Amino acid sequence: MTKETESESLLADMTMIEATIVETPTPPRPVVAPTPPVEIVPTWLELRGFWRIFTMSEWIMRDRLSFFEEVRTHRDLGAKLRSMILSSLCYLALFGVVLGMSHSWMQALMSAVKLPMLFLVTLLICLPTLYFFNLLYGSQLTFQQTTTLMMAAVTITGALSLAFASISLFFWLTIGEQYTILILLNVIILGISSWWGLSFLRQGMRHVQRQALDVRQWRILTTWLVIYAFVGTQMAWALRPFFGVPSEPFVVLRSDGGTFIGSMLTALSWLLQKLFGYG
Amino acid sequence: MSVLKHVLSASGIVERILRARTAYFAEIGQNLDLPDKILHLLILIALGFGVFGGVAGLSGRTLGPSLLGIVKLPALFLISGLICLPTLYYFSVLFGSRLHFLQMITLILTSQAVTAVLALGVTPISLLFLLSGTDANFLVLLNISALGLCATLGLIFLVQGALYANESKPPERMTFGGWFNLFVRGGIRTLVLLSWLLLYGLIGAQLSYAMRPFFGVPLEGSDFFSSVGSAVLRLFGAR
């Protein structure tokens, strides 16, 4: 490039900048209105620093539409995924500590490792099924979008179960001896949290695809949810104990047959017997 | 004296909550002076439940439970509120509430402060029964039902406040129909609030059993409900 053209282009730049400066007069100062209620997380992308990770769940819950919109437009999916994985790991680990605390500290630590593992491994197992079957029936979702939506479901599950942690702790402190009640309570807590997490996934799917799901896709999603629940409970059964039987020593894994449903039914019938005093 | 000033403005806040609740809820919705409000509500809770707890603790005609009751009854309410707070907050947010943490705390404390003030109002009646020599079992039931009634009335404030403060442009005057509209419009948020009330009641009952004795009267039963049930049965001479 010759010197002349360089200076010319510089000149052109200068005039453009000047033009833009002239063209944008300072806007009139708006009349100070009473401050509207402050939102905690205006946009997650504006936040910086370590705590950004933990405002994710709050942002997803408060402003789900803009979250879905950003997922739809592929905006910063990597960063979202990272912070969701980190925050859900923390939430679930903390709830795991609460679960295992009724037995011993060893059990609490073990559960803190196992509970995040349970959710993330279940997600990994079920992710390809959902993705490929959706693809088969004409979905436009990319793999990363599907993963983001599913991680959002897991993050919400973690945050909600952590919200129940104080209640679970309280029941452990006041009726600590009755192991079965604790198990039922915590299974119910995890069930409720997962239910709302997954309903979030369903909303996300609908929004990101920009259309109501047709009957076939709807069926696939429902079937998939059933499979997910099945795999999840089976995984939970394989990774047990999460609570630890109070009278028995600490073990990493227990392997004495049985199924999740069977043990839940036993616990329920025990509770019914206790409540109504029959049998 | 700044302490005295705070106590005086605490009694001012009662007037405001009871007389002009919509204005008060609107202030919560706009985040006005929340830390001050919380401090005043805490003073009210300590005062109201302290006095009621002290009088209720005299049911067994011993001084020990009464002195402890001054501390234990406020603690009972505050702790059960604290235990249930995260659930209420997260589930409200999940179902589209705009309220945030400090506002939620203020609303829960408001309902407890209303309960405390009403309990303070009931205390003379309880005292009258105590001084006129009613038997301990009746006194226990009287105090429990009075506190239950006050708590129910207080919780109405929580439900109304949570729905009202969440509105972006709430009407200034509310009629019964207006509240009903708000209640219906809340949809699933109202349902969440109501089921949370159940949970809160359950936790409160369980915690009160764990922190017993409150009355200095031995009750039979293995939890709150069976103790109250057996007290009722004894009242009617069935035991």
C-alpha cells in the first residue's frame, strides 16, 4: 500500500468517525421515574467473575424465555454448558452431603460424589437416544443445543433439591432414627425436583424448535422421559447406598440384588403400616 | 436512644401493616427500606412471641418453662421460617415470581410479625384463664388454638403480600373481589404458596414437638398431632 492511499483511507476513517459523532446528539435526559423493581440477574452474559456460574440457575428460572432464545440462536452455548455443569455439580454434591449425613461423614462424602455422578451419567446415557430420535423425526436441534437444554434440566433439578436441603436436614435432626421415612422423604424431594427440571426441558424443546411439537415428536419426548426415569432409577439403585443403613458399617457400593421400585414399595408399605397400625 | 427509636417505629409498622396493607406490600414490591423493615419486624416478633411464650409457659404453674418460653417461642417461629424459606423462594422463582430473596424474607417475617402482634393481643385472655385457676390441660389447648388462629391470620398476609408485591402495577385499593382475582390470576404460583403453607405448618408442628416443653405440662403422644389429640380426648374425659 502506498503512503498516499494509506493517508487517504485514514482521512476517510476520520471523517466517518466525525460524522458519527455529529450525527448522534446527546439524547435528552429522561425524566427520573421511580426505580422499577431491580432484577437480580438482568442478563447473564453481562456478569463477570466467579459467581457468574452460580447465577445461572437463577437466571434460567427467572427469565426462561431469553435463555431459550439464546439457546435457539446458539449464543455462547459453550460458556453456558460449562457453568451449568459446574453449578449442577456443586448443587448435587451439597445435596449428596445432606443425604449421606444421616449415616457418617464418610457416607456423606461418598454421596457427594455419587449424586452428581448419578445425574450426569444418566444424562450421558440418555442423550444420544433423544438426539438421534429427534433427528429422525425432523428436529432442527443440534447436538450442542440438546445437551444445553438437558443440562439446564439437571441444573434446575439440582437447585430445587438444594432448596429442599434444609427441610431434609431438619427431618433428619428431629426424626433421625427412622431411616425409612428419611429415604421416602428424599426420594420424594428428588422426584419433585426432577419432575420440574424435566418439564423445563419440554418447554425448552418446544420453544427452541419455534413450533408446537407434532404428535410424533411429542410421543418421542414422552417415551424418552419414561426411559430417562427408568435409567435414572436403575442407576441410582446401582450406585447405592446414598443414605447408608444406620446399623451397618460404611460401604462404597452395596450389591444385594433387588430393584428400586421393589424397595420403594417395601418402604411405602412400612410407612402405611406405621401410620395405620395394621399388619 | 436509637434502640428506643427502633422499638417505637416497630410499633408504627404494625399499624401500617394492619391498616394499609396494600401500601405496605407495594413498598416491599419496590424494595423500599427492606433492611429497616426486617429489623422492626424482628423486634415485633421477639416482643409478641416472647410475652405470649412467657404466659403460655406458666400453664404448669412453674417458672422454668415460662422463662425459657420467652426465648423459645420466637425461636420456634424464626427457625421454621428459615427452614422453609429456600423452598418457597426457589419454587416461586421457578413459577415466574419476580420477588427476590430479601423481599421473600420480609414477607415471611411480616406474616410472623402479624401473628406475634395478634398473639400479644390474645395474651390477656390466656392470662385471665391462668389466674382464674383453669386446669393445665385446658390452658394448653387454649394456648395452642389461639396461636394456631393467629398463625392462620398471619399467613393470609403472606399469601396476599406475595401475590400483591409481585404485580408490576397493582391497584391501590383492593376489595375482596380484587384479592380473589389476584388469587386466581396467580395460578400455579398460588398453588405453590398454598402447598408451601402446608409444608410450613408441618415443619412448625414437628419443630414445636422437638423443642418441647413449651407449657411445662407433660403431654402424652409421640409427635405434635398425637399429643394435641390426646389432650383433646382428655378434655372431653375420654382418658
